[in-house]
Amino acid sequence: MADRLDSLRHELLEAVDHAPDLKTLDEVRVQALGKKGRVTEVMKTLGSLPAEERKPFGQRVNAVKAAVEEAIAARREVLEAAELEAKLEAERLDVTLPPRPHPIGRLHPVTQVTEEITAIFADMGFAVAEGPDVDDDFHNFTALNFPPEHPAREMHDTFFIEGHPELVLRTHTSTVQIRTMMAGPPPYRIIAPGRTFRCDSDATHSPMFHQVEGLVIDRSTHMGHLKGCLQDFCEAFFERDDVPLRFRPSFFPFTEPSAEVDIGCRRSKDELIIGEGSDWMEILGCGMVHPAVLENVGVDPDAWQGFAFGLGIDRMAMLKYGIPDLRTFFEADLRWLKHYGFAALDFPTTFAGLAR
């Protein structure tokens, strides 16, 4: 019986060692250790042996089984490494190949307009700040002076994270303003471009859209500075020296006083002309930062004050480049991108022009 086990052990280990691939190795495993495998069949004879022989015989069979299992594991590791090496060799790309002679890549209008806005505000001394798309109730609502019963906290306006009621997809990039003020002492002069999320979808609204918000906090900033900043921005963005702006009193929880900003325009059946005519169109909201917001982030409102504003990047792109439907921004249609897209290497600057 001992010779039989030694012979079986040698035979199985030989089969494992010569298995050329993983499929064959698995077949060897089944033939050796499966329900009807050779080692299993030998183990079944244990009951027919005399009682004094069962224990030593069982130990020897288990030793054979363990040796075969160890050999299979080692062989599998070798074969898997060889298979991966062969796959990598077959799929290898030559990254030294020359580029295509005629690049066809285009910048998305949202990217282009974000860069245009950033260039304008960078020229005014603003830094760019960023924050997470998923934020908590404090940064998105409480710190911004939203009362507990405010409609924005309801499911019909805000995307809440299932299983985490304290987390939301941010409804504005004002969360970045809060994080900036909590990260260090004033003064602050930042813009915060990024994605935002609200439960809304039609030709001028999307569940995911892009905003840029601005924040200036120092010891002497007032409403006149805000108006001058936005006037300069609109004239630079629309590349006109005569853009009329109108500031209408409004209400936002995080600013006081607050205002909606309208831009002068002329509408006709087929076009919208910015800076001409007697019509008005709302483009952004703004105001002086509410003292309660400053208190919430540990800034003394008796010593510091400033303004904030927010505008939709997608909507600004629609106005400037005549794009009629916001939903097309996110449909991944290459024909649309070829029509409205921008040259990838033609960077917008305030000295050489924004719409390059």
C-alpha cells in the first residue's frame, strides 16, 4: 500500500509539473482531487482497513493530497504569470509612433468658457479654488445661512446620498467658499468653478451643470466694488465696451443685500444680441456676504466684509456662442462638438482675445 501511494504521488506531481496551460492544470486537479479523483478514491478505501492501520494510512493519503495541492498552486502561479506576460506582449503599443498629421480634437464649450472666465478673473487677481462634488449638509446649507425648513433642502431640489442623509451632491459651488474661509484667515479673493447638481431638466436646465462662484473678503470691500467687478467681467467676457447691466434687489440666504444682475440685450425671432436693444436678461446673482455666514466660518463680521457672486457656465456659453439647448451639452454628439468645439491649443487670454 505504501508503494502504491508513493507511485500515485509521483505520477500526479509529474502531471502537474508538465501541465502546459491553466485549462490542463485544472483537468489534472479534478482527476486527482475531485469527487471521483484518484486521491479521493484511495481515501474511500480507508473504511475497509483494520482499525490500527487507518490512522497511519489516512495520514499518508493526506500528505499526498497536500503535496498535490501545493504543487498545483505553485504551477498555477507560474502559468498565470506566463499568460499575463503573453497578453501584455500581444497588446503592447508603440508609444513612439508619430502623432496624426491633422489633429481633430476639440475643446468642449464648457471647458472653453471655464478657461475664458478663469482668465478674466485671474487678471483681476482671483485665485482658483476647488472642492468635492459630494459635500455635507453643513457646507452646502447650514454654513450658508439656509434655515432648516428651506425648500432647497427638500428631495425635489437636491440629490441626497442614499444611506447617508447628511451628504448631498452639492447644489452650488458656494461650498468651496465655505471650505476656503475655514481653511485659513482672511483676506480671500477666489473663484470656484465646478460641477453642481439639482433635480431639474429641460432646454435651459440640467440635473448636472457647471457654475463659477466668486468671493472677495477684506476690510473695506463694498457694493460698489462688486458692481465694478461684474461690469468689467461682462465687458471682457462678451468682448464689448458697452454692455449695460442692471442690478435688481433680490434675496439669497447667504448675502445681504442681494441682487440679480440683468444684461442688456436685443431679441429677435432667430437671434439674441448682447449689449444692444431695450430688453433685459438675468445672468447671475450676487450680494454682500451675510454676517451670519462669516460667523459660521469663524470670521469676525465686525472686522471683515466682502461680496460673493455666482453664475452658470453652461448658460454663459449658450449666450456667447448661440447654443439653443442646454441638453445638447451632455449628449456626447461628435457632430455637435465639431460644430461648437474649440481648438485645443488655442488658449484664451485677456490680451490676445478670449473667443480664439
